[in-house]
Amino acid sequence: MKTNPILQKIWKWTKRIFLFLFFFHLFYLVLLKWVDPPITLTQLNSFITGDGLKRDYVSRVNISSNAKLAVIASEDQLFPDHSGFDWRSIKKAMEYNKRKPNRIRGASTISQQVAKNVFLWQGRSWIRKGMEVYFTFMIEHIWGKKRILEVYLNVIEMGKGIYGIEAAAETYFNKTAKNLSRAEAAIIAACLPNPKRFTVKPMSGFVANKYPWVLQQMNNLESDPDIQELLKSKSNLKNDQ
């Protein structure tokens, strides 16, 4: 039985396209180990929908150790130790979501948030979640923890149309990310669950209540050797206080 030549041609081009996309995404993923993402789908959507787009990427040596410590304390205290996924928190979130399906709780690590924000789109579909698992695995093995944390602090939304710690520091405290104090870093980190709802300026009740807890967690985590390794840069932690 002869195969339809048109179908053969379609299949041939389909394979070529998928092969091209595979190698292109792999090249892009490796490139971003050293190069900052030009723009993300979340940032593009923010600009198109009128929320604005304020960002200014900076290297990790120009980010206060306080900011690094604050986001770990607030968002992912096991970040130095896990391989991209906090399985215990994921299990708890799944159990909570079964009990209260109308109040969805997430359990995304910093690595998962980077994978979602850099390579994917916002949403809760199974397709997107599956791709998030793949990209999380890849950046954990190709980028490493310090690069993941650096990208996180540059691309994550920290207010309506405000992306990254440098833009947040300038907007909220009129200073650079390198000069953020412990309290200022904790305040910004406290808004991260939902930065459009839990505003820094004016300070929402949620942020006002949470940032002292973030400060306490920073004190608890700071002496951990794995945390200290992540905080290392040309600047000294004591000078950031």
C-alpha cells in the first residue's frame, strides 16, 4: 500500500520543525546560563495589557545579600538543598486543594518559578505544569543554584508592572538593589505570593504582617553554610546591613 506523498511531505516537515524547536530551545536554555532573558511572556503580557513594564537586570554582585536571603526565607527555605522540587510542600498543597478546591494553594520552589516565568506562561493547565517540570529539571542541572537565584531576582514580578529587584528597589526605596537594607529586602519579599494584591506601596496589611516574620526567618537561616554559599559575592553581607 502506497503512502500518500502529501502526507509524507507533511510528516517530513513536521519532524524537521520539531527537531529545530528542540535544538533551538536547548541552545536558548544553555545561553541563558550567562545571558539575561530578553523578555518573558509574563512581562510582554504586562506591557500589552497596560500594567506597564519596569525592569533593569543586574548581576548577582550588584544585588544585596539581604535581597537574596529575604526571597529564600520568604519563598523557598529548602532552596539550597532540593533538586528543584519540594515534594513535602507539594503533597501538602495537593491535600489542601482536595479539601478546598475553590482555594488553590501552590507549592512552587524558586526553581519552578524561574522555569515558569522565563520559558512558559502563567496558568494551571497540566500541559504547562508538565513543561514546568521539564524546564525546572534542566535549569537545576545546567544553570546551578546561584544562576537560578540571580535570574529569579531579575525576572520575578514585585509589583504591578515592576519586574526584578532593581526596579523594585528604585520604585519603593529610591535606591539600587545593592544597597537594600534587611528590612527593605524583607518588605519586598513579603509581597511575592501576589505582588499586585499584596502591595509594598502603599503597604498592604498582608505585607505589614508578614515582613517581620521574613526578617526572623532571615536571622534563622543566615548562618546555614549552604545559604552562606549562595549569598557569596564580591560584596560582604555585613556591609549590606
